[in-house]
Amino acid sequence: MTSRFNVVVDSVGVASATPDEKQPYAELGLKEDEYERIRDVLGRRPTQSELAMYSIMWSEHCSYKSSKVHLRQFARKNPKTDRLLAGIGENAGVVAVDDEIAVTFKVESHNHPSYVEPKQGAATGVGGIIRDILAMGARPVAVMDSLRFGDADHPDTARVLPGVVDGVGHYGNCVGLPNIGGETVFDPSYQGNPLVNALSVGIMPRRRLQSMQASGVGNAVILLGAKTGRDGIGGVSVLASATFDEDGDADSRPSVQVGDPFTEKLLIESCLELFDAGLVVGIQDLGGAGLTCALSETAAAGDGGMHVDLERVPLRAAGMEPHDILASESQERMLLIVDPAHAETVLKRAHRWGLLATEIGTVTDSGRLVVDYHGQTVVDVPPASLADEGPVYERPIAEPNDRALVAVDRAETLSRPSGDDELRQTVLDMAASPNLCDRTWVTEQYDSSVFGNTVLAAPHDAGVLRLDERTGVGIAISLDGNGRYARLDPYSGAQSALAEAYRNVATTGATPIAVTDCLNFGSPEDPHVMWQFERAVTGIADGCERLGIPVTGGNVSFYNQTGREAVHPTPVIGVLGVIDDVRGRIPVGLGEAGDTIALLGTTAEELSGSEWAWAAHRHLGGVPPKVDLDHEMKLAELLARLASTEQIAAAHDLSEGGLSQALVEAIMRSELGAQVLLPEGVDPFTYLFSESTGRVLIVIPRGQEVAVRGACEQRGVPITPLGVTDSSTDGLHLRDHFDITRDDLAAAWKGRIGAGLGE
Amino acid sequence: MSGVVPEERRDRGTGARVGVVTFPGSLDDRDAARAVRLSGAEPVSLWHDEAALRSVDAVILPGGFSYGDYLRCGAIARFSEVMGLIADAAKSGLPVLGVCNGFQVLCESHLLPGALVRNAHLRYRNRPARMRVETAKTAWTRAYGEGAEVVFPAKHGEGRYVADEATLDELESAGRVVFRYLDNPNGAMRDIAGVCNEAGNVVGLMPHPEHAVEALTGPSTDGLGVVASVLAHLNEGAVR
Amino acid sequence: MARVVVDVMLKPEILDPQGEAVLGALPRIGVNGVSSVRIGRRVELDFDDDATDLERQTRIIADKLLANPVIEDFHISVAAEDAA
Amino acid sequence: MARVVVDVMLKPEILDPQGEAVLGALPRIGVNGVSSVRIGRRVELDFDDDATDLERQTRIIADKLLANPVIEDFHISVAAEDAA
Ligand SMILES: Nc1ncnc2c1ncn2[C@@H]1O[C@H](COP(=O)(O)OP(=O)(O)O)[C@@H](O)[C@H]1O
Ligand SMILES: [Mg+2]
């Protein structure tokens, strides 16, 4: 103990004796009625430590108090499936892949920290989601990242983007997980509020599924991993200002955490070893709310009681008080519940990996979470009151009154390129636009091959991983969102994102089975934002019901706004699919010379919310492209079929930028050119740049055209032949309109991101 | 490019035991073991803190971030129990291959000359690296034709090979530059991707042969030649 | 030539994984008496002979470029002329 | 607690791209009089109160662990006791 710590701690005894002491609950973000409820629950004023714990657990971030009433739709509408082994409410959803293997995946946001300190903010976001996956009993096997920044040429983007990419890469690369995909999107709405959503996926034998329950009276509570420091206790430092000496500069405490992927790697290996040895009764990761969350959630989920001796927690910094220790967000820690007979073994095995492991408490049946600090009781609460019984709000909802005006401001009326030269130039301009250009600047900073099971990663439509070398069984995941569509119509915009991720997975030949989502919105206290939120959640829930795939978990991020300006409502959807044999996966590309290029789906005149409207006119208005989920299901079934019968050589989902961009990307992925003849009677501009959903560009091997057409007709999926792949041209040849060489395409498409950053 | 390794050499079960060291923070140890297995030999895992070589016939130090690599890549791994044994055995001819972080460990341990520093462009970069096999006179390259072109994934932030001019000249003239980049991804001096010791039993390189062993997951299958080489070496005796 | 040195260190309360890793490795080389290791950056700036106002200029450089004020502190010192 | 500082710098003949990058960025923030920037590591070691022979121990640490003699030089200095 340093001399600075000579204050009497605010124990339960002290709290009972000083019922009227004023407490800074408002500074900690608690409303008056919330504070009163805490006093009711406890029958006295909370101690400082208790107040810290309630303020954390009842915050929006931990309690989902504004979103809960809406998220219940997911559980209500989720289709029944035997695959779902663990669902919403767990650290991450778990789905069965086959009789032996299960997969767990989840996406989470780390938006605000990534704005303050881009590298470490993004890095710790990746670290956090990996621990969620580990806590389910799975070996994390890949990560993905969905990133949104302000304008590509804005000076602050040059600060934020390289840092975020460095952070995502640094953490994932060092911990040894391949990055298999994601998104990089630019839009001024994210200026000052970048979105950094990280996804991780893990694999486990089904029988290894872990629980977060602190069950078994007398079981030991063990803290594993890094020491506890003053990381991220910004909010709670309010409590400290009263008790710190003059020189204890509470203000300088950072709310920034630094990640240590090396320790995370050791945590992973060590936990997996403990799971396999059957030594773990319960486990919970320490995430945003540190020990507070882990203790209360495990206790609430288990036999109801726990006793902790807080002074046993290994500390990194001197002079930390009980509430600091409870609130610290130090990274790379896990809480284990272990049979006392195994405690010694667990500690030994952890030490072998060079990890700190400390017994800090025991499971009880007292129904109370009791925390002592040097013999004084600083916390004595019913754990469920922290973990499960936080406030729930039904926030006011109001449809924005400019809806009708926005809807009639249609992009279909904007001026379009005239003549073939302008059309040709538009293809190039679009390929060079920040949202469509080559992402290599980002993705080559990520390891994509470690583990040796990555079958597809960027730039393919979905990441594909082999799970079993013997059977070839694997999974595909895609992560997609479209803030502009959701801004125009949050219900259909959310469904669009769902449909796109679903289609991306199907395009690789996999069958979609489960969904995770990250909902990035402005302030829930704004009724318009709440309206957007409600509409988006309903859209996803309805969509998943229709598609027959459950939402297994996700994350809500509110308060993404600068002043009164909220970001575009941005639901980011992750869809997971299974593929029986990854050798049948379908890449992006052009197959072999002489193969047929064809388009599945229907193209309508749908330009509102499109990349073209934005890139060419900075326009956002109208009604976004219609979503037809029944069609998406037929399309997915068709693609899976064509993949398994090897009747398809390559495929690429059409999304932002439409057919034009899909062709450009397919050409850039191959060494061939494309000879394209548009169907008679269509408007070439519309056909190239419309963003109608439900479309996929496919490449059919020679001799399979008839069979493929038959399969399409059988399922009622429209197919339109567009041309052939060709080794005599190397670029895009649009018959009767224009030619673009590979060099010209590459010159437009490559290097744009670096250029925006001033390189 | 594929086919540098004759088919019959690939699957020959030699019964050879190839050790793969796991340091805390090793990442490509499983992949190295897979490459050994696919080449028909038996991978044997070696633990950093155990002074035991388990009668292996050769050793691979895999990629990763040993001990976090926070100070300098490979700086701490060098002091592990198993490295002491490996260093001694290497001096009496044990074939040792260091890939990426493993290469850094070999340089830090002074089993190979030079050092690996931050990429000239200052970023981690992951892309397939085209290289020329400059010499087939090492334990780990004898299955390649001299001058053969191979493609292995390169993925590192600190892979720029540096050494003083005299050392570089010495490496060149003694034929100890083993792999040379055709498209230098990191600013390495003289495009050096890999080097060997005087005896040719210790080889280090930055790009990852163990990630080029299956058409499904790698840019090529050229990496199979590395293990095939050491198996041939073990079968037929030292080349030098 | 005038040399100014900027030392950039992580703020004391910020985790320093590098330092922790080195601390953990010291017993391997037989050193036991060290209680803490922190690793930062040392930046040596050589100014032209006719440059003026070195401290102020260095402060600008450190503030804007060398240190990240969210997690790092820096310290400027004018070093003795380099003899080498 | 006794603090010893080890400064580790790349040898002058080794290219320091990080330093070059900073040098290149200086004009953008309006600084022009700098002719060279080199970036190295500053390592702060805190020894236990009862530790002896600090210089010798530090030399071992620096020699074996903190610096790579192939590319780096180091310099040891015993800093003033930390007041904080
Ligand atoms: N931040 C990122 N991290 C990893 N992969 C990314 C990232 N951004 C884009 N990608 C990858 O680049 C490719 C192109 O992205 P995008 O055009 O958004 O794909 P699509 O529209 O088909 O979903 C995809 O393979 C995607 O996974
Ligand atoms: Mg997309």
C-alpha cells in the first residue's frame, strides 16, 4: 500500500451509519429515480463500490435499457431450429454445423474508443470480441471488421483510418487470427463518429460448450490473465475525486485501454487447455465493465451467491481503491469458476503459459454478491439486481417529418451520362470512387492465412474457412451494412443489409444458417433515432423470420452522434453459412476463357441511395431498392445447388455500384477480359448502375449453360446471358458501346485509398 | 511454378521426425506441423521451456510473435530453454529452418548473420512473394532446381533484412543467399528473403512455405519443396 | 548542428505490454532485482546550425507528430553536441 | 527505487525509415530547420531498493536483450530518483 491510501473505505457499515451522505450518482450517469431504486433494493444508500457497479451495469452499454423492448422481437420471431445451441443473452450465439462441430460468432462495436485513440481503440475492440468467443468454449479461428469513416479526403480520416486499420491488424495478426473480410465505407455522416465493428468466429466440439454460471457452492472464483490497472475507469473516477489527495490527479486517468494481443493469445491457449481437461465449471470474459460485470453476471446466472476478497486481485497500479478495481476495464482477463479440488491444477496450467492466475473468491448460496476489501465488506447486493434487473425504458418514438419529402427526392431524376464516352467514363469514375475502389490498402495489413484453413478472404464475397481437414466441412461469413439505404428507409435498409450478407454467403456456395448484428445509431433520447432503431430491428427480425435463420446475438451502439447530428442509422449484419465441402467454394473471377457470363435476378430502375447518386451528385434521397426475400431464398438455394454440382466457375454478388462494379471486380480478379452484350431494349446506364437487390453475376463453364438455365427456370430465378470470358481482350468490352483496357481499369480502381490519405 | 517438387518425393514416408517449436506467441506452429505431415514426415511439437529435443531429425521455428515480439522480434525467444539445445545441435549439423519470426529468432541467436528490421514502408504487409531459389545446396532447398521461381505468402511488419556490406558480400560470394525476392516487399537489402549458415543446415526466410502447401488455401504448393528437401537431406546425408 | 532529444513515454497508468514482456524475460537472463520496465521512444532531432527557437519548434513537433497525447507524455532535452 | 535508463539507437549506417518518415512530415507542420531525425527506444528500468551493482546488471540486460549489436548501439544512464 502506498501512503496515499489511508482513507477509510466506504464499507457497508459506513454506508448504513451515514445514510444521508451525498453521492455523485448524477455524475455517474444515473437518474434520480434509478438512484432511488438502488436505495430500495439495498435498503440503505449504496457504498461507493456499489454505486460504481450499479452505474456501470445500469448504463446503456451494459443494460440495453433503451433497446431491450425492441430486441425482444428477435427472440419472438426467431425461427425454430435445432442448430441453435446458445442464443441471445449468451456471450455469443452458438450454432451446430454438424453432429460434432459447433460454431460461435458475434459482431461488436468499438466506435467511440476508436475515434479517441484509433489504433488502440480498434485493437481492443478486436480483443474484446475474441474473448466473447473464447468464453463460449470455442477456439477463435477468424476475425472480420466493418469500418466506416468520414469522407475519404477529410484530414481527420487520414488520422483515424490508418490508426484503426493498424489496430485491427496489429491485434488480429499478433493473436494469430486470419482476417477473412469486412467492409470499408466512407460517408460524411461518420465524420467525428467512425464505426468500428469487429466480428470474431470460433469453432468447438459441441460438447465443449461453456456456461457463464457461477454454480456449485464452494467452487473457487479465479481471475486469469492480465493485472488490473486504471484502464477505462474514466466515469468512475468521479468517486475518486473526493478521496484522493491533491496530487492524485484523477482527471488524467485515461478512458483509453491498450491491448496486449500476446497475453490474449496465451489466454486463448490456456483456456482451451483447461476446457479440454474438463477443469472449468463456468467462465466469463471481462469486457467493457470489467470485474463488475463478470462477477454479477456469473453470480446471477449461477447459484446466486459469491464471495470475493478484492485485495487478492493483482494490481498494476498503486493506490487503486475498491471501486477502481471493480470498474477497471483492463484487457485480457477472464473469470473462471473451478472446483476447489482443481484450483491448484488450474493455477499451475496457467503459469505454464506464463499467465497470472489468482483465486479471488468462492461461490456461495447466500443469494448475495459480497465483496470484501481487507476484511471490510464494500459490496453486498443481490447480483440479479445488477445483471438482470436494470432499468428498462420505452423511449418515445417519432417518425421524422421529412420522410415524405425525402421519398420524392428521387435519384432516378438526376442527370445521367449521355453517350458512350460519358458512360465509359462513369464506369471508370465509379471504380475509382472511395466506396468502390480497391481495398488492398486495408486488407494487405491483415494476416489472412494463419491457421492454414482460409479458403476465401478479401476480396471475395464472403470469407470461407475450412473447419475439418478430413471432411472438408466449412463455413462462410459476410458482414454488410448500408447506412444510406437505412437512412432513406430503416426497415428496408436493414433488410437490404441482411439480404446482401445472406446473398454474399450464398454466392460462395454456402447455405446461410445464422445471423449476428451490430446496430449503430445516434442518441436513443432522440425520438427520431428511436424510430429508426425500432424500424431497423423490426426489419431484421421480420427478415430473419422470413429467411428462416435466427439472430443469435449482437450488439447495440447508441450515441453515435456529434452534437445533434446522428450518423446514418447503420445496422451491420453478419450472416454465417455452412458448406459441406470447401473444395466446392465459388470465388470471384471469370473462370476460363470461353465461359459464359450471365446475370441472375432482375434489374429495375433503382438508383435512389445508390453509389452512383452519391458519387456523381452527392445525392441522397428517394426510396432505396426493394428487397424480395423470397427471391433471395430461391437464389441462395440455386447457388448452393450449382456449386455442389460444379456448374458454376465463379460468381460475384451485385451490390453498391451495380453490374458495372461487379464486372470490374471480376475482371480485376482474373487474367481474362469480359465480352459483354447487354440485353436488347435495356437502358445501358440503368442496367449498369442500378442497385436492384437479388442479383448475382455468374460464370458458367462451357457445356453447362443448358443445365444452369434449366436449374434457374425450375426455381423461377431469372437468368440473362451477358457474354463470354475472353483471353483476346483483357478488359471490359461492352459491345456497341465502349472498350476499357485492363490497364485503364486498374489505374482507376487501384490506389485510391492511399491517395486520399495523402500518400 | 508448382511442380518444383517431384510428386514421388512429396509423399515419401521417411519416418523422419521434424520438430516444430512452440513459443508463447507462436502462431504458425500448427501450419508448420501440417506442412510436415503433408510431406510424409512426422511433426513433433517442442515446447519452448523444456530442454528436450525429443530425438527429432530436424527443427522448424515457426512464424508468429514469440513472447509478443514487443522489444525486437525474436529477442526474447532466443533465451528459451529449447533454443539453447537447438543452437548447439545446429552447430553439429541438425537441420534448422526459421520462418518469419523463426528467422528473426535465428538472427537474434546469431545462428544466422544480419538482422530483420521494420519494413521500409513501415507497415505490416501481407501479399504473395515471388522469389528465386538461389541455391539448392542447403538442407532445406535441395529439392528445388537452382534458380527455380517459387511463390510463398509473405506477411510481416519487420522483415527487412539488413547486414553490413562486408557480411552481405560474404553471403553472396559464399552462395549463402538462399531466397531472393523478385518483387521486394519490404526494402530488404539486396532483395534478400532468406539466408543460410556456412554449413547450409540452418536456413531462415521471411515468407511462409508452410502456407503454400495446398492449392485450396495457398497461392501455390511450392512450399512442399522445403520439407521435401530436408527429408531428402536426411535420407542421403549432408550435401556440403 | 544542434541536437534536441524528445523522450516519449506511455503515461504511467497506461499498460505497457512491451515493458511487461521484457520484465518477464529478465529472469531468463539471470536478472532478478528489477521491479518495473517501461519502454518508450527516444527521438533525436538534429537542427541546422542556423535554426533558432529550437525548444519551441521541438515542442510543436512533439505535440503534433511524435507523441499521442491521449496515451503518451513527452520530455524535451537539448543534448550535448554529438561527438561521433 | 533506483531508475536506470537505457537508450537504444539504430547504428548510424542503418536506414531508419521511421525517422525518415517523420523528417518528411515536418514541412507539413511548418517546421523546416531539421536536418535529421532518428528514432530509437528509451527503456526505463526500476530496480528494487536493495538491488546492487546496477550498472553492471543493466549492461548485461542491454547487451543481451535490449539491443541487437548487429544493428543497434546503446547508452546507459542512471537517472535521478523518480519523485512521483
Ligand atoms: N475492413 C476490411 N477488412 C477486411 N476485409 C475487407 C475490409 N473492407 C473490405 N474488405 C473486403 O474487400 C472486399 C470488397 O468489399 P465490398 O466491396 O464491401 O464487398 P461486397 O460489396 O461484395 O460485400 C470483400 O471481400 C470484403 O470482405
Ligand atoms: Mg458490401
